[in-house]
Amino acid sequence: MHERIENVTSAAAIEEFLAQKSLAVAGVSRQGKKFGNIAYRALRARGYRLFPVHPTAQEIEGDRCFASLAALPEGVGGVLVVLPPAQTEAVVRDAARAGIRRVWMQQGAASPAAIRACEEHGMQVVHGHCILMFASPVRSYHRLHRWIWRLLGKLPQ
């Protein structure tokens, strides 16, 4: 039986995460077809300075890749996690060791253990939301999705 994850993300936490201009992205692939790569390209196009994190890749999306958050050449304002829940808790602990204070767990990446790990380390966490529904400018079907969530009262307050 799976533990239920209640989404209590605030609009302020989302805004603070998106205000960071330098982010790490854990969950990009070499093939470039995963959502982590889609988010990476979209955030880069929106002007974010990004650092892809992959344990074995040397380069992703034309950018130098880093094996871990601890290997980043400079501090970042947050980490976007686009991995299966079983891997997210380890990324959160790596982020805590690297001094990263903000974590966005893309829809499907969160686990109760990963959320608890963020709380234990005093990290701000966003989960249960697609970053592309909030990173300005919001485009294409993400704009429609956001409008529907607003209509249904599902957007964070």
C-alpha cells in the first residue's frame, strides 16, 4: 500500500523557486526524449542558467553534464527533479549536502520519504505540479492546463 502524498505547495514557494536564475536539473537523459530534457530545453529558452545532472553522461543538450549535485562548479538556487520517486530521496539528500535549499519534484517524482527528507533538512519543496505550468511565459498546452486548474481551484494559493 502506498502512502498518500498531500500537496500543500504554496504559490509563494513556486514563485521563490522560479525566481532563482541558476538551477540544476536531475533527470535529463542522453537520448533527449524524456520530460527532463523537455523541461531543460524549455527553461533554458526562458533564460535560466542550467546544470544538467546525470551520473554517467559527459554532455546533455550540448551542455557539460555533472555526475552529482556536489560536482557542480558553482552554487545553484534550486534543483528540479524529474526522476522516479525511488531515486528522488537520494537526490534530495545530495542537494542538502551541496547546500541547495530549494527542490522542485516534477509531477510523478515525489515520494513521502523525499518530501520528509526536504523537511528534515529545512528545504523548501514544490511537488505535484508541472514546472512548465508556472515558468513564464507559460506556453501551449501548459497554458491550457493552468487555466483548467485555475477554473477547478487546484492552483496553489
